Amino acid sequence: MKVGDLVMLSSAGRKLNMNRDLVDDASYGMVVGNETQIRVLNVRWFKKDGTPLYPQRTPRNLYRWELKRFKKKV
């Protein structure tokens, strides 16, 4: 994934207790950074209405397998 891609939690990411706040409150995220050597992505999360989930915090670091590309629900 590249910087600027929209993402959401994968099923593996939803199962982790570490991401419980994202499962409950976040709708989608945007990749804002990429650590290629350890395969960690920096993701800024947003609510359904487009406001940032935690505006004062730094972006969350998540492994690639915890994320999938965002697909709009019809």
C-alpha cells in the first residue's frame, strides 16, 4: 500500500483486542506513512462523517496484515 490509500481493518485486525477502539468507532483510515523494512503502516483514522477519530494523537502504527483496502459499501 502507498501513502494516500484508504484502508479499513481486515478480519484479522478486527479480532485483535488491541484494535477494539477502531472496531467500535472508526470507519476508514488513510495511510500517512510507510515503514518498509518492518512492514508497518502509519494510519490516520476517521469516523463515518469524515472527522478525524483522534485529532490530537499521532497516527496509529499497524502491520500490513491488519489492514485491507477500503471498499465502499453500497
